[in-house]
Amino acid sequence: MKKIYISGQITGLTPEVFNNNFIQAKDDVYYTFKLVKNIEHKTISPLDLNPFLGIKSWLCYMIIDIHHLRKCTHIAMQKNWIHSRGAHIEHYLAKFIFKLEVIYL
């Protein structure tokens, strides 16, 4: 089974906007993997994860995000990832360190 981590901008957006962005990204991944390629998959969204040690800081969220990212087979980059410091870090780690397949939505 493929595990796909969804990456995108959160900081600087309203909760309504980033929630909608991640919902749309999950739908896009579902369409690509399930409906087109008929591949079973699971999506991991940073919005579904609790921060490291329960501390709601950017760094603690990034620690838990990277922990889950390293267990994935793919990373799906939302179009707005270019505006996010955290998504840049996730992209670099996924592509160059963890050697994951990168999908640009």
C-alpha cells in the first residue's frame, strides 16, 4: 500500500482556507491513485497529527510531520507549497534524504 504525505502552506492562511486546501489535496490524491491508477493508498495530512509533546509550536508540529513523512512512499505538494518554509523543508527531506516520489498537485 502506498502512503502519501500531503504538504502545503498552513502558516499565514486562515484555518478555513488551509483546511479546504488539504481536503482538496486529499481528493486529488484519491482521484489519481484510486480512480485512475487503481492503487490502494493512505494519505497522511499534517492537519490530522498532534504536535510533538503536545506543544503547539511550529517546531513541534514539524517534528511530528517529519516523523510521519519518513514512513511514507510519496509526498504530494500542493501548489502553494512554494510559500511555506515548512513545506520547503518537507520537500527537501522527501526528495533528497528519504528518496520519496514527489507528486505536484
